[in-house]
Amino acid sequence: MKTQTSGTVDRGQVLLDEPVHLPDQTRVQVTIELKEDWRLRYRSGLDHFLKRIREKPIHAGVHFRREELHERH
């Protein structure tokens, strides 16, 4: 029987995303292949955004004082 599933490593143990229907104590062979890390994609997108902001800053033209920002009505 061959099956493929994804999982997450937590404190050194692989936690599968879906249950595997095998009897307890069944020996299996596992191959670990890293998936693209979302943190790398997030960081890349953030770097791109910050670069754009430096190149073309947003000037709103309206500046509020601290008291105005925290004014209670």
C-alpha cells in the first residue's frame, strides 16, 4: 500500500494532516520533503511592498495630532 499525505513537524514529531488507516504499531517508511515555507513567501511579499513604498511613498496630506487621534466623542 502506498499513500501520500502532508504534515507538520512539532517538537520533533511529524503530525499528519489526515488520519492514516493502519493498525497501531504498523511500521512504515517515511520520506521527508520540505514544502515551500509560507514565511519565506510572506517575507518576500513584505520586502517587495516596502521597496515599493520607498520608491513611491504615499503622501496623504492630512496629519493628526495625538490628541485628535485619541479624541473621545
